[in-house]
Amino acid sequence: MKKNIHPKYENRTFKCVCGNVIETRSTMDKDTTIEICSNCHPFFTGKQKLVDSAGRVERFRKKYEKNEEPQKDSKKKSAPSSGGQ
């Protein structure tokens, strides 16, 4: 087997913006800062924030409301031509 082909597996620190520090092992070459972790993520904290998507749906309906009306005859009668001169 070849030697020295795998990256080094060393202790690394992941720091969250909330202040939580996670120490683990990784092949990454430097410590990392993360934006969200299990201590501050709404799914894990139980403090989920409901997003009001009803406003978006209503805006969409208003925007395309006029397109839902039945179309009248789109064929326009053109004036008779003068005979191809």
C-alpha cells in the first residue's frame, strides 16, 4: 500500500456565531466558523418562526387575476385590402 497519500486527521474546532464551540476531528486544514448550529437552529430549539406565506400567495393571485378572465375573440376582422397593388 502507498504511504502518506491520505490527509492528516486532526482535532478541529467549529465555532458558531451564537458562541457554541464544537470540537471534533476532521481532515480540514483549519478551524471553521459556522453560522448556525444545533444550539441556535429553530428546529432543535423548538422556537420555530412561522413565515407568513399568505401575503406572497395573495400577491401572486392579484398579479395574475386579470389573466383568469375568459378571453374574448382574439381574431380581429381586418379591413379588406385594396387588391394587392
